[in-house]
Amino acid sequence: MRHLGVMIGLLVAGAVGRGPGENAKESELKEFIARHVETIKPLEKQANLAWWEAAVTGDPKAYDRSSELTLQIRRIYSDPREFAFLKEARQSKRIKDPLLARQLTVLHNAYLSNQIEPELLQQIVELGTQIEKNFSTFRGVIDGKKVTDNEIKGILKDQTDSAQRQKAWLASKQVGEAVAADLVRLVKLRNEAARKLGFDNYHTMALATGEQDVRELDKIFADLYRRTNKPFARVKAELDGILAKKYGVAPQELRPWHYHDPFFQETPMVYDLDLDVYYEDKDVKKLAETFYAGIGLPVKAILTNSDLYEKEGKNPHAFCIHIDREGDVRILCNIKSNENWMETTLHELGHGVYDKYLDFTSPYLLRSPAHPFTTEAVAMFFGRLSRNPAWMQQTLGLSDTQRADIEKIGGKYAQLKQLIFARWAMVMYNFEKELYANPDRDLAALWWDLVEKYQLVKRPPDRTNPDWAAKIHFSVAPCYYHNYMLGELLASQLHHTIVRKVLALKSDQGVSYVGQGQVGRFLKEKVFEAGDLYPWHEMIRHATGEPLTAKYFVDQFVR
């Protein structure tokens, strides 16, 4: 998961003064950028550091500092006179220099999304921070005892008694009741701000300022729904048969707590081989560090500044943050020696290497990934390796027999994982779109309608609790989750490109990437160093030779 609240990355743009061939409007824009950067750079660093401290410690004072600094930053971007200047510069058609034009687009979108009345802006920031604080510090309760997310997931993974599983699942949803009312209020405040800027709602605005279009996304998700319907129904029926037998219930009696995580977004480890046994007593941090060094993308500096293990008050999830847009990159994890945390660590370090190996000679305004989903793609590309039989053998020192055992079920797990996630992403995308379209509707009913349609999971009887609100992304990363699915599509497209064009192989059978420095070079030169120099669709075409497509994801996991 990425923290997006304050990481806009608006830093130095270069020397001021008219260069050869520059027109007056271009010179004026350069001067504006330089002044803007001088103001924003120290504030962004301080805000990111405060947010990091808050996430690591749970300290209310750090959350307060983060909120105040974030508010200061957003007030800068809410200046109507500066926005008017940027808007006029775009409309003038006189910004001919490509680097200046791109920086203008980035600035314009940042200002547009913040053209909010000061009082309303303050309400949005403060309420969002309070919700995030509640998420970070909340612990569910089972039989009077507080439990962590890892403990809940452990019960859902290993416990065979349905009553105990139900208690754990219910504990995972308790945070939803604690934050739901505030979250609906936050949605309404965001919508109020968006409508004053001429958008239907905040969801539409968030996509537009992120250079995306709701109609294009609707088409992509509808196509995925169609392509995955029969394959998902088939593997889900097989999975349900296994789970029903394990828990001693009929398949039609399965409920959400019979799956292995609170939202059925992860793959239940139900087949004959449990991949966790291969990671027991292994140093997940060291395994990841060795792998990334072997492909020419060292992560030691990232890990040195990171916070990797569970402790009281700490954010229980995982994310990557770029503190200063100058290379101070960190990840937060709560590592355990299992496959899930191996995947998560590889994933977050995927975000990390994207940020760490940007081209820091390019304009600072453009020193960020091309789009949130392109960094998700790189993170997913690497995260997938935790279940790759060849990668596991080379990384964990497994025997040929052990690798063969993994290969027997590896492909099935890979398909199950991707189909489960694709259908879960459909729930998130469609729920969030409807949430912002009408936050006063029966959201609990909507949530379970979508879960039943896309995930084929039956709702609990008479369940009216705000289970949807237990998903942290609605508060801390609004209108973002669809980028995870786009990331999966691009991850498969990058994988295809590397296998066929970089490694010059006819298939990906046995590909692990271990020790293959050309993989790191390709990603640095074609993806990371491009930063945000041009729109995401141009970067993808330049790196892979074609526009973003679902066909390689379908070929890899669905057919």
C-alpha cells in the first residue's frame, strides 16, 4: 500500500531566467515553479517525517503535526490566484518546452484538486487524520482480549472451528463500526469540495486529476468481469468444496469467515502444500535484500531507514514512503516468517526501488512514478515471486524434489490468487464509485450485493453492520484501489516484455529473475528513470512497445 496524502513531490525545477528560444510565458512559468518549490520543499519533508513517526509509534502528537503540516501544504495548493495563473498558462498554448509543459500539467492537477475553501479543507484534513489514527491504533477484541491483525489472520488461516473463525472475522470488522460515521462524513465533505469545482463527485474528480477517465475504467473492469466469470466460478467451486470439507459444513453453508482473510482478497492455502513451511525460521528481510542486490537494485539503504517488525501502537499494515524526493525511501512492514510477509516485503521494496532509482537529474516536479498504478505494477511484479517455484528454490535453497512439489500446485495457486484479487478489485472499484455517487444509500446492503456478485461469497444472515468501513483504503487512499488491478495488468505486461525481449526466451517456464542484472537495468532505464516525464500511457508504450492491455494478464493467469 502507498501513502498518498502528502507525497506530491514538488521540488526544484531548475534555474530561473529566460533561456535560448524561451518566450515570456515560459520564463514566467519557470519563475513561478522556482518560487513555489522554495516554499513547498521543506514543508513536504517535515510532513512526511511526521506522518512516518505517527505510523511507526502511534503518537497522537505526531499525528497532530502531520495533520497541521498537511493542512499547510494543501492551503498552498488551494491559492486561487496561483491556480488562475496555471490555468491561464495552460490555455495560452504558449508553453512549448516539453519539460515545462509536463510540469505545468502536474502543478495544474495538484492545484485543481485543492481549490477548496479553507474551512472545508481544514475539516477534510483533520477528519481524515483522525480516521487514520483510529485505524492505526484500533485493536479488535475476541472474548474480551485485544488482538492484532496478524493474530486474526492466524485464526482465519489455521482454526477449524467455525464459531472461533466467526469470532475472529467479527473482530476484524469492529474497526468499521468505530470509523463508519466519520468516513461517510468525510465522503460528503470530499464531494462538497469536488462539486464546487464542477465535478459530479469526488470520485470523478480524483480520476480526472490523476489523468484517468471513469468510462475507460468501467470498460476495463467490465471486460475483466466478462473474461473471468467462468474461470472464477470454476476455481471458487473447487475451493469451496475443499473448505467445506475442512470445516465440516456443506458448501452452501460457507460464510465470509470460512475464508483465510477478512475480505477474501488473499488466497486460502488449501491444497496439499502449505508454502508457509518453506519460510519458517527464514530471515525475510535478508532474503529480499539479497535478491534485489542480485538484480542490480540494492535496497540496503532503504531497509536501514525502515521499520519492519510489529510493535504496540504501530500501523499494522504495510506501505512505502519517499520522504524527500531525493532518495530517502523507507518501508513499513510487520514481518513474520511466512509467505504472505515475504510477498509483502518484496512488494513494498518494489515501490522502494522505483523511488530510489528515479533519475535525480530530471526536474524535481517530475521525480515520481508515472502514475500510482505503475509503481503498483512494479511492486506486484516482484511480490509475485514469493510463490514462484524457481525463485523459491534458488532463494531458499530447496531441493529438486521440493521444487517439484511446489510446481504441482504453484500454477493453481497463481491462478487462484489472481482471479480472487481481480474479483475483489471489482468489489472495491464499484463500491467506491457508488459510495461517492450516493453516500446516503444503504451502504451495508450495497457492499454485500457486490460481494455476492463478484466474489460469490454469501453475506451473513441479517448483517447490517458497516463491514465495508473496515477497509482502510476508503479513508487513507480514496479512489485509488482500482490502481492495484491496473498494476496487475501492467505487471504481466512487463513480465512478458522482459521474458521475450530482455531475456530473449520463448516462454517464462523456470524464470525466477534471480541474479539477472539485465532485469534491473531494463526497469531502471525504461521505467524508473522516466519518472513522470510524460503521461503513464506513453511510458508504458515506450517501455513495452504497446499500450496497456489485459491480454498478458489473461494469458498468464486466466486461460
